Amino acid sequence: YYYYEGRDFILRTKNVNLVFVILELSIIVMYMIGKFDNAYARPFALCALLSLLLISRKSAVFLNTVVCLLMFVFDAFGNSNPFEGYVIYSSLIIGYTTSLLSVYLVAGIRSRLTVFLMGFVIAVPVCVCCICLEFDAFLENPFRFILYGFTSGLLSVVGMMAFLPFFERIFNVLTDYRLSEITDHKSTLIKMLIQQAPGTFNHSLVVST
């Protein structure tokens, strides 16, 4: 995919490492939560959100597809306590649909608080998919599936917000959130500019607007 769509991107070793770390981290987190908690409580949108903010929307869609397929293979063949067949397929469908939806919901949002609130929105399609795919089980214990849905949505957003600063610093990636923090008037650099060179600061504001 990157050879044809982003050849310049993969020419840099840092970018290749970034892609593989996102994939490995997402798979490990999803596998562990699925193994010790429940398959529907996994942070399905974690890989998509990290890829969206650190690389691009197209990469988020592609890497999300890769993660969903790999998790399907692990669930079907690599798990010591394999899930039932319908859970494996349901997890694949839920993971793919909710992750794609999260890419388009979060794209363009620059406030961390707004992104956190989007975790509740991401949880809704997880709950809807669980209800549609396991309607009989949902009728027996509806609270359990609703809890799994909101756990998945919030874990995706919280995990993204927790891991994002490490990716920004380790791989030297400048995201929209980092830019907003740097240009905040309360940041140390901007405070120094206001105090030591107020004329330059005012001129910069005039030019930028």
C-alpha cells in the first residue's frame, strides 16, 4: 500500500518504525483486553485514532483494516482460549465499522476534551453492533453489552490520549494538539516572546491574521 500510495513516506526509517509500533501496540492492547476481559470491550478504534493523528486519514483506514484482520486471525487460531465462532466474526465487524466511524468523527477536532467526549459517541455504534449481532444475548443481559460498548469507546480515546505524547516525542511528530499547546499564550516560549520581544509578538499576530 505505502509503496504505491506513499513511497516518500516509507523512505524514512522513522516512519516505518512508527507504523509498526502503532500496529504492535494496538494488537497487544486489544489481545490482552480480549483475553482477560471480553472481546467486545477491546479499544477497537485505538489504532485508527493514533494513525489518524500521527500519519493521515488514508493510513488510518489502511492500518485499521490490517489490525482487524490480524485480530481475527489471532482470535481464530492463536488464542489459547478461543472465542466462539460468532464472537470472532462479530468482533471483526464491530472493530472495522466503529474504527472507520471514529476516523471521520475525530478528524479535524483539535481539543483534547472534545476528543475525550467523542469516546461516548464511539461507544454508541459498538453497542448497536452488539445488539444487532447478539440480540438474544442482549435481551438476557443488556447492561453487560452497554458496559462493553462504553468501555471500548472510552478505552480507545483514553489510550490514544495516553500514548500520543510518547509518539510525538519519540518519533518527533508534530500533531494538531501539539501545535495548539505550543502556540498557547500560556506556554513558556510564547511568554518569553511577549516579555522580551513584544513588538515581534504583535507583528506576528498581525501577519497571521
